[in-house]
Amino acid sequence: MRPYDFTRPRSVGAALGDAHEGSAFLAGGTTLVDLMKLELMTPSRVVDINRLPLRGITVDRGGLHVGALERMSDVADHQDVRSRYPMISQALELSASPQIRNMASMGGNLLQRTRCGYFRDLTTACNKREPGSGCAALTGHSRMHAVLGTSDACVATHPSDVAVALVALDARVHLESLREKRTVALADFYRLPGHTPQVENELRAGELLTGLTVPPLPWASRSAYLKIRDRRSYEFALASVAVALDLDLDRGTIRDARVAAGGVGTRPWRLEAVERALVGRPAALATYEAAAAPAGEDARTLPHNMFKPALLRRTLVRALVALGGRS
Ligand code: SF4
């Protein structure tokens, strides 16, 4: 690990003042410290933000508000999150081991770097690590890689589970710099790789993610996160879906729906066409299968991940059956 300065401010203003080009904010450290050990990230200064007043999980008329320093396990366990937005709790609990969930912050989860193995292997080409060097995944082992939103420069999946649920729920993230405070829809926060896969999101130099807000959605109490992976714990998604259904139980129809996918896209992937195909239709298996049919049809697959579009559709139907019933 390279030498670095270390500061531990007590206010957001002081933390922003301590930050400079080449510095990094430290929260739970579950990504940053790993990458510093590998010398993949070499900040000249580490600004420990754990003393900042960026905690709190509250629900009011504006929705659910979560401070960036809240730990994943605390958010997952929170009674209001579990009852009002179960897909958030489920996505968090399926994300990582309990030890990591106890350490990792919500802000850090949303900003975590890719889990593409080539990114962390300094002996291979990776445009995200070293722009212009190439992408070893295109000709290498691609089972875990994306099939939606990819480019010739990068095919890495976005690793966050909870970001998938948050995109389905139209969550917004709050960002602060010395110059301004701004709020960005999480769906717009993440960038497609294009020709610049090293630029993963809209966060500007020296800017701090201070929290997130999920707008009110009363029917999100009927929601679920379903994650398909190679083993039952501590593994990233091959495909996942976050689904919420607003059911008219008297008529047996779907009034509204939210659907997003993970494990298949270079960023959390909202499936708006699927949502439209569900609304107004009977809550029945035939509806779910018809709605899921176009999901992933524009996928660009690689030799080892050709199964992903079909897996996405099956995962989606399974989640819809679990929430809405078969007929
Ligand atoms: Fe690097 Fe992206 Fe290619 Fe992985 S998929 S090797 S992160 S450029």
C-alpha cells in the first residue's frame, strides 16, 4: 500500500475542505481498503468521514431518508424499511456476508467499484483500470459479465443489489461539495461505460454522497428482491430482479408495477416496458410471461453469458408469481 495522509474531520464542511484531487473518502472501507492494498486505488489523502453527522433512517411525507453512513445491516433491519420497502431489506441482506453488512455504509455500497476479476488483476488489460488498454473480459471468462448497456470498451456488471431496488423505487441521491448541494435521480447517477468506462457515475471531484431519499410509494409494501447466484451466500448476482406490484385484489388485476434488474446490466436496469405490459392486466401467469418476454431481447451476449437473457426472464416471472399469485 502506498503512503497517504489521513484526516478525521467532524463536519461535512471540514471533510469537503480536506478533500482534494487524488483524495478518497473512507466510510466502512470494505471496498476502498481492498483496492488500496492492491494499489488499484492510490489516494494521496484518506478522509475518514465516520464522525460526520450523516446517519439516520427516517420516514415522513417525503418518503424514506437514509444517511450515507448508515450501515447496510441497520437499514435492512429497520422496521419501517422492512414493512414499507421489503425489497430494500431483502436486497441488502442478499448482498454480502453479515460481517460486511455490519461494516459497509449505504453510500459506499452505491459507490462500490466493479467486481470484474480482470479489473483487480493487474496483469490483464482493463479499460476501467487503465483507459485504452483493452478489455480482457471480451475474450476471457465472461459468465458474470453484463449483457445490457455494454460497449466495446467494457462489459462489467454493476455490483450493487440495493441499487437495483432503489432504481425501481425512483430513489434520489444527495450530493454535496464546497460549491453546492444537489440531488440526482439514482437512475441517472450511474453512467453507461461507452468509451469511458473509468467514469462510472456523476460524482464530481471532491463531492460527497451524503444520503438518499426514496419517494413514498404505499404499495411498495408488496415488493420483493429475487437474486439468482452460483452459491447461496457472499456471491454476486447472475441475474436479479426488484419488483413491486400494486394489485386490485377485487378485480384480480395489476394497477401499477415497478421492475428493475441486476446482474445483467452495466448499471441497475429499469425494465419500463415490462412495467407497462403488466399495468391493467390480470395478475396471472400468462400476464407475467407475456410481460417478461421482451426483457433482455436487446442483450449483447458473450460466449459464457448467453444464458443471461433467458435467466432474467425466468427470474422475473418467478418474482411476479411470488408477489401476485398465479391467477
Ligand atoms: Fe475492465 Fe470492464 Fe473489461 Fe472488466 S469488463 S476487464 S472492468 S474494461
